[in-house]
Amino acid sequence: MQRILQNKSGSLGSLAVLCAIAVITGCSQTTKDITGKAIAETPSNKEMTKGELANANFKDKLSGKALLSELKKGGHVIYIRHTTTERDYADQVKADVNNCSTQRVLSEKGWKQAKAIGEGFRKYSIPVGEVISSQFCRAWKTADLAFGRYEKNGDLNFPKAEDYTPEQVAQMKALVNPMLIAVPPKGKNTAIVGHDDIFEAATGIYPDPQGMAYIVKPNGKSFELIANLLPNEWAKLGDN
């Protein structure tokens, strides 16, 4: 995750002390968008970026058995953010995609989440054709644990930057968009296992928490977002 908010990992108590000390000059916190640009805060969006707000406010168009019925027909792209890692920080500047020891890796929770996703697909016989992942270990390992196979694609990788320029955001969108609009073979769904900022660049939605999946309906020219699911929700699709 690139856009780490100033008070997410810090102490609220310490922040209050600093605010009291700096009362004359004022004390404010900065919320940033995907490019690192500050955006105005209101009581409803404090501590959240535009992408995080879009994720929080997203409304499913289909859910439960209705969503399951459509997924079983195929024709969808399922974009899954890799499952939980041991730590959450921007490793892409120095990470070697061919060396997992230089990267964030899945935690035990992340392993269980990835397996739970796969169990849901198998439980309901949701058909999957291509399984595409980024070259980062946490992505292809999620794909492997969930589906038992994957094809790495560098177009799903991050740019090597801490804060993205508008040009880098546009590049991420240009690279992932063809995958999101591509219609899968008849009767199949395409699974993509990637990262938060890549999806946000294409949709404006920051997929949170780790393991979040968005169901995409492509038509070859554009796409529609249908629903989102957490790892433990896949096995419950047929319950309601």
C-alpha cells in the first residue's frame, strides 16, 4: 500500500499531545490520493483516501445465490487482491520479484484466506479458466493456494515508486485495463490475483482489506463492477 496515512500506525494519544503543543499554529492530518496529492477532509472521510471511500461505499449489484448463479455461468473477471501478508508496507522500490526474501510474504492468516477462497470455488464448482498473477510472491502464492495454478504477468506489477505520478497511475491503468475488459472463453471466469494500487488505478476503488475480490463483468470494450467478496464469503455464497 502506497498511501500510508499519518495516524494509521501512530499513537492517537501522542497526536493529541502534539496538537495541544501546536495549538497556536494548528494541527492537521493529511489524507492523500493515489498520486500522493492531498485531498480535503470532512468528518465522513477523515483518515480515508478517495479510493478507500469508494471501496467503503461500494454497493453490490448482485449477492448470495444470485451472484453465485451468474458466476457459475462464466463470463466474469475476478480481481483478487493478494491475501494478508506478515506486514503491510511498500516493498516494490527495492524488491526483487525473483527473490521472495526481498518482498512481503503471506502470513499464516494469508495462507488460510487463500485456501478459503479456493474452497469456495470448488464447493460451488465455479468455473475458472485463466489464472493470472503479478510476479510478486504474495500474489502468485495466493493464486497457487487458491487455484493450484497461475501464470505470472509483469503488467500487474507496481511501478518502482513510493508515491505515484499521474503518468505512473495512467500507465498502471493502461496495463491492467485490457485484462479487465477481456471476455473469458464461454463458460469460464478469469481470475486475476494482483495488488491494491493497480486495481485502484483502473477503477478508482482501493480494494481493502487484503484478500478482497471484485467481480467484474467485461464486454470487450469496458467493464462493470458487480460485487465484492472477502475471502471467507466465497464458501457462503449459496447460503442466502
